[in-house]
Amino acid sequence: MYIYPENLKAKARLWLWELRDVAILGSAVLLSVIALARGGTLFPLVCAAVYAFLTIRTEDASILDFLRYATRFLFLQPQRFDWRERMIE
């Protein structure tokens, strides 16, 4: 008997994050701990925690994805609206 996941094209996930995000978080936390031990600053650790919160995935979407889409829609891609008078025949 073989057991397959429901979606074979889905990205690999570990708990609430994709594996890419887990790798980024692991390296960020490691560098943050080194920075805390060497310089005594908590800023990199806070940045890693914020990134961890923003990349939590539920229903194949994250807060970071929403912020990217909103930034692209509101600021980066110009919106074009054409107002035309409707011709009545």
C-alpha cells in the first residue's frame, strides 16, 4: 500500500513554514545568537522573530505575501482607469 500526499506539486513544509523559510530562520537565529553574544544587541533576534511571524503559512498564504501584493498594487504598479462617456444608441 502506498500513501501519497494530496497534492504532489505542493511545496515542502515543516510545521507552519516552507522549508526555504525554515532555512532562512535557522541561519538568522544562529547569526542573531552570535551577534547577541559578541555585541550584546537584540536587534537581529527581533528581526528574525518578526520574519518568523510574517512567514507563517495558513491556507497557502502568509502575511508577508499579502504585504507584497498590497505594496505592488498600491505603490509599484501604476493603476490605470479609463473614464469614458457611454454612448447611448
